[in-house]
Amino acid sequence: MVKPRIVVAMSGGVDSSVAAALLKEEGYEVIGITMQLWPKEECGPGRERSCCSLEGIRDARYVAQKLGMPFYTIDFHKEFKKFVIDYFIEQYVKGFTPNPCILCNEKIKFDVLVNKAKNLGADLVATGHYAVAYYDEGIKRFVLKEGVDKSKDQSYVLFSLSQKQLGHARFPVGELAKRKVRKIAKDLGLEFVHAKKDSQEICFVEDDYARYLTRKARVKVSEGLIRDKNGDILGRHKGAPFYTIGQRRGLGIAYKEPLYVIKIDASRNEIVVGAKKDVFKKELVADNLNWIFFDKPKKTFKAKAKIRYKHPKANATIAVLNEDEVRVVFDEPQEAPTPGQAIVFYEDDAVIGGGWIKTVYSL
């Protein structure tokens, strides 16, 4: 049986390179595409670990030539700014801590790129994510599971993909360990990429979030008050975007015990601090939900929940408040659940669904 045409999003890294090689080996007609996510003048030498750097484009083209497949670089910087960067800035201004990688997967890789793939006669898009997706005949739905290599699993950043998007998605390295992926690249003679370091977490931020917001995005920030949880003034902060929930360093306050950021009040331009125990929370509300296992969940169900990409899953009870909100109560308090971050629900290694942390409640 002849395999269909498929587009691979190629960053020039080892994972997407091996994804393309595996699909080629399986008999797919593979087309490589590197997405240029910033204006050309910004994709210079300083971006060597990002997906649309000059080095990344060069290495992706080299791999495509080595594998004997067509390769294109396509400018998506306007879409990236609209759906990812503007969202990132907007969330920080509101006092939230965003996760733009999730929006990039949902809005760019599996929406804008899928549409571009269709123009090239392809209905499928593959990436180098460590996750597993397939159609389950039992429940008549596409399911999303953790990658076999748990240390590299990226199911968390894919939770927001719809059933339609999962139908277009392929993750060829999801059932492999990272060391196996590197070995495949070496065996194929892809010497430019087999030992390449993983890309940075947020591709468009060169040093830190606050500097990006103030220098690059030109967000105006102003000093404000730092209060304790009783409302007493302890000092002043240099601008809310310079702080995140759970942060200890950089507060500039001499106190009888270490202090941590426990709340960012953007409307009043204030930071609230407390002791280490105050960082731990047991209850939150999440909205903007996406369900993978089902269209609508039961009113209340138990699952394991992950509040950050590298945070361990924890037992929780999820109560459905309405079509777009759930209340999550953890069995044990969790460290620094943060408004603006995603919360993803699991049953064993399968993603049930998830949403975005809206409100966190004190113990």
C-alpha cells in the first residue's frame, strides 16, 4: 500500500530529523518544512539554538538533502506574532505566567502548518515531539499518550490539540528513547545533528522573560509595592513582569525568614510574598478546557494532574463547574500552581484533557 504525502516540521534538531528519516523509511512521501517564525533580520547567529536560526535552517536543509526529499523554508512570522508572541505579552501584562509553546503547537504547527501542508497535497503533519497519538476504535476518538521516554515526554504541551488536529498529527519518535533517536541519526550519517543540544524552552526569548518584555516588546513596567499576606508593606518591586509565583531570589527584602512570591496582583501592580508553606496550594480553577478522552466529562472525576511541564503528576479530584471551567482539588498541596500555566489531566499515561489555570486558592 502506497503511503500518503506528509509534511515534517523540521527545526534542524535531531528529533525532527529522525522523524523525517523514519517516515521516509516507512514509505511516506516526505516534504520537509522549516517555519521561519521571526522576520529574516532576527534569525541571525545569536539564535543558534532556535528552530529558525540560520544554523537550524542550514541543518534542516542538509538533512532533507541527505534523505532525498523536498525542503522549503516558509515565513510564518506574522502568524507567530499574532497567535504566540502577542499572547505571551498579553498574559504577562495581566500578571499571568504564560506557556507560549502550547499555543505554538496548537495555532502554528497543527493549524497554520496543516493548512500549508494541504496546499502541498499533504493531509498529515509530523513533528519531533515525544508523544504518542492514534485512533482508538474502542472509544472512536483520537487519543494522546505520553512518550515512551518519560524524561522527554511532551504530551503536556500537546494537550490543547483538538480531535481534528490529532487526526492530522504524527509523532514518529514518540515510541523511542532519546538515546535511540541519537543513535539512528548517527547511523544515518547525520553528523550535523546527531549530538546537537535540545532547543531552548521558549524560542523567541534570548535571555529572560522580563528583559524580553521591556526591551524587545517594549512593555512599560513600573515599580510597585511588595506586601505580605496580611497587607503590610515590606518593600518595593521593580516591575511585576520580573517576578513569578514561587520566586525567592531578587526580592531585596531583609526578613526573619526566606520570602517567596505567592501572588502577583497586576491590577494594583503589587507583589504579595509569604513563607515557603504559603507557596503550596491545594485548590484551583481552570478554564479554556480541551477534552481528548470524551466530548464532556462526568460532573466529578478523579485523575492525576500536572501543573507544569516538568512537575510530577499528582492525584486530584476534578469537578466540572460549567462547560468551560473546572475546580481541581489535590489530595496533597502542590508547589506554586501559577495562573496562566496549563494544567493537564491524565489517566495512567493517557491525556484526558486539560485547561489553563485561572485562579488559585490559599490553604
